[in-house]
Amino acid sequence: MKKKRIWIILIIVIIVAVGAGYYFFNNNSNNEQTSQVAKTDSKKAKPKKKVIPKKKQINIVAIGDSLTQGVGDSRKNGGGYVTRLRTKVQSKYNVKTQAANYGVSGDTSNQIMARIKSDKKMHQDLPKADIITVTVGGNDFMHLLQRKGLDLTAGEIADEQVQFDKRLKKLLTDIRNYNENAPIYLVGIYNPFSIYLSNVKNAKIAFINWNKGSEKVAAGFKKTYFVDINNLYQTKQINKKVQKSGVNPYLYKKDHFHPNGVGYDMMTQKIFVKVNDTTKEWLFK
């Protein structure tokens, strides 16, 4: 009888031990599965950032007048803002960069449009452009000044501006016919005549309004940005130097109109700020 009771107790102990082991194993397994699911969910909750590949080469096409050609620049650098912009883009973004310079000194808006229409090399380069720059308007203004002389009034400048805006719209349309996607950076005109046009009433305001008109035209085209350089060479400090010496330190000494090497450095930086702010439109595939 006593042996039978011992066996019963022993069996009960074994059953309890087996039950406890099963419970512990099952519970631990569930915890591990829950932990793995949690880790998986955590991974799903933090997706990897998508890396957009850069282009292997950037092509700049520069169209315009003497400012694009680089008149007034030193022989050491050459190429005006175009050469400098190419170097900045290549260095900043570590990407091979080429530039085609279609700047011709003296060209008005009509003459630039004629070249866009007839230049077969430009027809090949424009569709491949990732960045397009345009300088236009300075010679249109100069022709007006040559016709009117120092009797030129602010009203006559305003009338010419209206006609120029129409030509500018046509010019940008022509460029877009060859390239719909590359951003266009339209560089405004600047007043180098702080001394020579001092007798023209409201000349300073006329230049401001001319650039506002160009900016408005640019805003009517997608991915087209206006670069205002009107005050680049006419700060209060510069004007004091001009009044004292009769020479603007940032303009070419031979004509007192085009920028010199330092002047082109300043212009390039203004353009590059816009280019740098819009990398998503030209740098990535």
C-alpha cells in the first residue's frame, strides 16, 4: 500500500514537471516569434532612402551676346561667366561638365533669334543641354541709346522695353522648341552708365523696370529663372569709387561697359546661386 502511494506521488510529480516544461517551452517560442515579427515590422517601418543617381555628364549651352562670349575678361581665364560656371558645376558636384558657348558680341535679341534658327551646331547641342543660360537685352538698349543719344527719356526706354519683352518671349519659345526640359537661366541687363546717364531722368528706374519686364516674361515659361544683376556693379560703395576715380573697378577699362575678370566672377556667382538651388532639374537622371 505504501509503495503504491509512492508511485502515485511520483507520477503526479512527473506530470507536473512535463506540464511546466511544455508551458515554458511554448511560451518562450511565442516570445521569440513575437520578437522576430516586431523586428520585421520595425524594418518595414524604416524603408531605405531611395538614392537618385546623378548624370555622368552635364552639358551647358550658353546663348547670347558679348556677356556670354566673355568680352572684357582677362586672357588668363577667358570665356567670361561660361567658363567659370562650367568649372563651378564640375567642382561642386564632381561630375564631368562641358560647355558650348554661343555668345556673339553685339548681337541684339533679333540677331540671337536668327542664329538659333540657322545655326546647325546649336540645333545639335540644344537638345542635349542640361543647363541653358541666356544673356540678351544689353545691345537692344544700346541701339536705343545710339538713336536717341543723351536726350533719351525714361518713357522711351519703357516703350522699347515693351517691344523687347515681345521679342524675348519669342526667343525663349524658340529655345524651348529644341529643349523642353532643361532649366533656362535668363540673365538680366545692368546699368553701367551711373556717370554717363546721370542726365537722363529716371534712368535708374527705367533699368529696374526693364528687368522686371524680363523677369515677368521668364515666369511665363516652365523651369525658367531670372538672374538679376542690375545692382551688381552699382552698390553705394562702388559708386563712391566711381565718383572719385571716374572708373568702375569691376568693369573693363577699355570700354567701361563689359565686366572685367573680377566682374565676371561676381556675375558667375549670381548665376550659380540659381543653378545650385535647382539641382533637381538638371543634375539627376
